Amino acid sequence: MKLTFHIWRQKDRNTPGRMERYQSDNMNPDMSMLEALDVLNEELILRGEVPITFEHDCREGICGSCGFMINGIAHGPQTQTTVCQLTLRHFKDGENLYLEPWRARAFPVLRDLMVDRSPLDRIVAAGGYISVPAGSAPDGNTIPVPKDDAEASMDAAACIGCGACVAACPNASASLFTGAKISHLGLLPQGQPERDSRALRMVRQMNLESFGQCTNIGECTAVCPKGIPLAVINRMNGDYIKANWRK
Amino acid sequence: MLDAKIPSGPIEKAWEKCQFEMKLVNPANKRKYEIIVVGSGLAGGSAAATLGELGYNVKCFCFQDSPRRAHSIAAQGGINAAKNYQNDGDSIYRLFYDTVKGGDFRAREGNVYRLAENSVKIIDQCVAQGVPFAREYGGTLSNRSFGGAQVSRTFYARGQTGQQLLLGAYQAVERQVDAGTVKMFPRTEMLDLVVVDGRARGIVTRNLVTGVVECHVADAVVLGTGGYGNVYYLSTNAKGSNCTAIWRAYKRGAMFGNPCFTQIHPTCIPVSGSYQSKLTLMSESLRNDGRIWVPLEKGDKRAPGQIPEAERDYYLERRYPSFGNLVPRDVASRNAKAVCDEGRGVGEHGLGVYLDFADSIRRLGEHKIRERYGNLFEMYQRITDEDPYKVPMRIYPAIHYTMGGLWVDYHLMSTIPGLFVIGEANFSDHGANRLGASALMQGLADGYFVIPYTLGNYLASNKLDKIDATHPEFAAAQESVAEKTRLLLAARGTRTVDSFHRELGKIMWDGCGMSRTAEGLESAIAKIRDLREQYWRDVRVLGGDEEINQSLEKAGRVADFFELAELMCLDARDRNESCGGHFREEHQTPDGEALRDDENYSYVAAWEYTGAEPKLNKEPLTFEYVHPSQRSYK
């Protein structure tokens, strides 16, 4: 299978980048997109060219390391699939593919397709947890959780923190990410004692980073590899407003 | 002589006694200590968070961009705990018994008992943190069964248990980051350990963004850096998982325990082509409802649906009627290899067996199967383009976990005082074979409930000199890191790092994989030495060292894999018996099961770096509670 890649190359944060064109005839439809880049990189190294930097680790769609735009869509055309699990059989022989890093002011490019997503960690550090030091927990079954609540919480907890939601949003908002954590913990009885302070602090931190505001467009959920529902944003807004009243 | 420091007296009281006898650090003094934790997975993350909660000054390092990415996140099936919520006869003693037996009597009883004891507290802790475990309609916690056990003791969060437990630990770490007791160093790789006056006093790291090589001084160092399955190139490990931290520690004097004990997981998606970069695991929990079979006749190329019931061989159910499809991993893997070697394998290359859900779908309905394994089925379909609700999955064994690791005593301290090793990076709890859903348990037990005590005891019992990074040992370690980088960049050869790594992996899979022989190991050792020599001469690493350079990162890790690979083969050659995942063809029962030699090999092989041939030290294993027997799952 033949493919022509147009890939964003940028040496570091402060050097301007540009699109470069690469052609490869050695592609196989069963390969993942990252394996295609591996093969391309091997070819580049043998030609004496510096390989393309891209972030990746588990390659089974769960660590959240990988991700870039393919033809303008975060993680590419296949729904609920990260680029590490996106196989080339979704593309046509001879197709042109445009690979670009996540674009958001909060995620500066570090090199080629790799960006800095540390703002997401800072949002979690601002209350995205339940304060329970090791050793202080009661027996697990003393806190019954209705099955439906546990399932809804799990739906939100499935977020892998890849940043696709931010990259896809025209405003570069991190509301789906933040809402997912607020929902995961807020839907459980264990999460109630800190529910208000969590919503206030996490939203405040989100606003301090260079993300834009949510205007309910829904691009985020459309590209989310874990299908996090838009409802988590409503829940975040609800919790935030109620917490402000109660403050 | 190796002293494992197992407390004397009855095993049920050993940990309690040990905890009482340990010295404590006054709460007000804890902040005066600097602790380095390398790795942010279930072991490293839980340790960093807990030590931070206690008030120590913790620096935590990971090579990924965030601590939430550690490979623990990919664990699917679940975590064991002896809660006996199902009222089906489970107990701490039974979990202990199953784990010692599952490990084929090559684990330490004392450590395993403590693990089983702590398992119940882990579940409580994780529930309280908000881990969304599966629930029954009444709101109580749900369980499933797993290989190697006849009780239901596995807690799970869909097929993403590792992810949810890791996010719990990650959030606990971020809470301490917020509190100022933990400082995270993401995108930072440990490249050497610094030993001063015989004690671990710091590490040398490379910042993976700027390339800056730095020294960090501490009062104790904790390694939770995971396993070394990637020595085989193809494994279920994340691409970044590597042995560098533990290998550097080994070369600084920490002994390496049972390096040849590797686990081959029976249910992975078969290899599809030479470009393949990793293997994808399908959770072992699938064996609860899936039935494993191959055609009765060899070379049967019919589609699975065309093969009538009478012409199928459900070989695990046939050979092991009492455990059936739930035999331990080593047994399931070896049997899959055996039927494929007979020419009865399925799929394009004949390296696969069917995992069939048709019966369960008929019995329980598709919705029930979807609820239990929906995300796994989707993942399978995404990769193979086949629908497992309609056609059976094809699976084949793959390297998944390494039971071997740095030798540690009961306090999880290595042979270098002040260097603690936790989780998969140590060798301690799983013997020669790990049971499913036990890795998560061990990582969290070590981090939440063992290291906070034993590390405090070390600090309180030893007077450590005040030193800083100007100490000559730091300069020397930093220079050796720089020298290695220079050599890798200067080779300017003709082959890529990956091409060497793939070749090394092939040598290891063929010579030191699912079954091993003395002759095969000899030949592997010779090939590894040859290829390693070629590597340093002919590797091509482009780019510089003061920038993001993923080839350079890989090159350093592969250089260490080359050395470790040789030690694994030496250990496998030396262990002239079969046990658990270590199957020496020369030693098997008439019906092909692993044949142990307790007379001569009931010990932990702890290898010591000497600069020349490594020296073998033996820690004898004694079994007072679970008496070694031929493991039987029939």
C-alpha cells in the first residue's frame, strides 16, 4: 500500500515549523498509524534524516500518550479510536495524509507531533481526587454504590487524558476533560464531602491555564476515543454554580 | 550470605510483629528526609503518594509526560483480594496458598502471606479513593473468577481495572503535589544510581526535553520501574517500558533475583506481520466465559463455524477437567504452543488457537457478554477486523510479565542499603509464575502498605551523612552516563536501534522463551554477545543529546537489554529444572508438565555483578506451610 504523508516538523518550541512531504510504498493495511510512522522513521534513519518525534507508549489505546490530527480530525477518521489503534485499512491506497500536532495555546509544541499537556495534570492537582490517606479507609462494602451510579461514574472515569477534546474544540476548551473528572468523583458517595470545593478549584485552575471557554459545540465528545458524553460538562457547570451559591 | 530478614514465629503474626519492631521516624522529622521514587505506576505512584502523606519530601520521576501514563494503566482484568464477599470459601490463607502453589514453589512464604494479608486493605483504600469498581444491584462490590483459583476473589472495573487503580494512585500523587510534599519530574529518565559509602544516595537523570543530565541527592531511593519483558522486543508491555533503572542498580551492586522467570500470557492477539511493534493482550478474564479449542485434525483449514462439535478439541477442558479453561497462565500457554507445534494451530500462520464465546452467548445472551467484556471485544475487532460476537477470537501466548527482578529482603530493600525495590521491578512474590490479578495487588501492597513502614525503619535506624551533589561519586556517575551517550551517538553505523532490538528479541524468544534447552541457551548466549558487539559498532543514532531525541532514549535502553538478555540466559541455563514459566524441555513429566527439582533448585538465584562472569548467590527457600507438590490442575 502506498501513502503520502504530510507531517508537521518542528525542532523545538521556539523554532518555526513546517509541513514536510514523505512518500512510502511499504505500508500494509493491517498496520496501525503508529506502526506506519515506525516504518517511515526506519526509512528516514537509513537515509540519514532525523526521524519524526511522536508520543506513544502502551499502543493499546489506554495510556493516552499518543494523539495527533489526521486530515484535520483528532485521532483520525475512526470513531472512539486512538491513533495507536487506528489501522491503515481505513485509508485508500495512494491517499494523502496530513498529520499535525494538537493545536491549542495551552499545549505548546515540543517537537514535531509532540506537545506539552502538563496543564491537564495541574487541573487534577487542583482537587481532582478524594482525600483519603492510605490506611484510613473503612471496609469496601460499607459504602454501597447503586449499580447505575457506579456505571455512570465509570463512563466518566474512562477518560485517558489524551487531550483530543482540547485539540478538536474551536475554542480549545478543556471542559470535557475537567467535567469528566468532576463527574467521575461527584457521582459516587465517596466523592460528596469535597464535591463543592473540587468543582470550584478545578474550574478555577482550568480557567487559569490558557484554555478557551466551552460554547457547547460538541466537537470534543465527537473525537473522544473513550466516548466521554457531553453531559459531563453540564454536570461540571451545575456543580460549579451550586458550589458558588453555597459558598 | 543473603539474609531475607523474614520475621520468626507464626506466619499469621509475622508482619504485625515486624511492624511493631520497626523503628519510627518522628512526624516532625519526616520532612527533613528526601526520598526519591523512580516510576509512577501502581507501585511507584502509591509509594510516592503515601510517603508524601506521611510528610517526607518526595521527588518522583517518570519518563512519560505524566505520571498517569505508567504501564500499570493497561492492566485489564482485575485485582485479587481475600475478602470472601462471595461466601465461597476464600480466606487470606487460601490466597496465600494459591499464590505459593501458582508460583510453583519458588516464592518466599513470608512475603506472599503478607501480600495476601494486605490485599483486603487495598480494596478498601481504592474504594474510598473513588475507584468505580463493578457493583451488584444491591450496591455491593462484584467479583469474578480468574485463572489458578477456584474462588471468585477478583475485583474489577470493566476491562480497565489497571487504569482505574492507577488513576486512584495518580490522583493521590497529585493531591500531594498540591500539598507540596511530592515534586513530580515527568519526562525525566533515571540513567544511573549513585552509591556513597555503600548506601544508595541518589540518582542521575536525563531531562528528555532539554537533554540536561542532572544529579539528585536523597536519603533513600525507591525503584518502582516495572518489568523487563521488552527484552523480547515483542511483548504486551508499553513501548517505553525498560530495564535501565534496575540494570544500572544491578551494576552498582544490587543483586538480580531469578532473571529467567518470565511470564507468557496465554491470551494475546496473534502476530500479523514483520512491522508489528507490540502485542495486544486480551484479558485473562475472557477465559471465564470463552472456551479454548483447536481442530482435532491437523491442517484443518475450514472456517471455525464449519467445524462440527465432534471435530473440535477443547484441549484444556479435556486435559484439566477440574480447572478447565481457568488453568494458570504458564499451563495454558504451554498447551497452546503444544497444539500449534502439532500443526493444529489456526489462523494464517498456524500460530493461534480459538477462544470461543458461542456457548456463553447462547447461555447468557449477547447483552451479558457485552456488559462483561464489551470494550475487549471492541478492541479485538478494531485490531483484527473480525467480530468476536460472531466468530471465535484467535489468540496466542505472548511475553507479558517478568517475575524476576532485583533481589529484595522482607523489607523490600535490595542488597544496597537504602535502595528499595517495589512492584514488578523486584522479584519477591510470584515465584516462577504469577497468577492473574496479582500484579496490581502486589504493586499497591508494596506502595501503600509495606514501603511506608520499612523505609521509615531504615531512616530511623541509620545515621546518614549530609552530602550534596558535589560528592565525587555523583560526578563519576554523571560522567559515565555522558560517556555512554557519546559512544551511542559516535557509532554512526548502518543499522537502526529497532532493527537490533527486533533481532535480539527473536534470539530471546527462540532460545529463552516458552520452552528452553541447555543447547538452545548456549547458542542464544553466543548470538547475544555477537550482536551486542555489533550494536556498539554499527548502530545509527541521529540527532544530538541536547534536544528531544527518541532514538537516543531507545538506544540507551536497548544497550541495557543486551546485557540483561545474557544474564537471563545464564540463569535459565543454570536452573536445570522446570518450574512455572521456566520450562526446560529436558525436565518434564511423561504427560508434558513442568518437572521441578526441589532437592537441588529450591532457592532464589541472586546474581551479583562482578565486571566479569556474574556470581551466583543462593537464598534457600523453606516451605513450612504449603508443602511443595507436583502442581496439579487436573
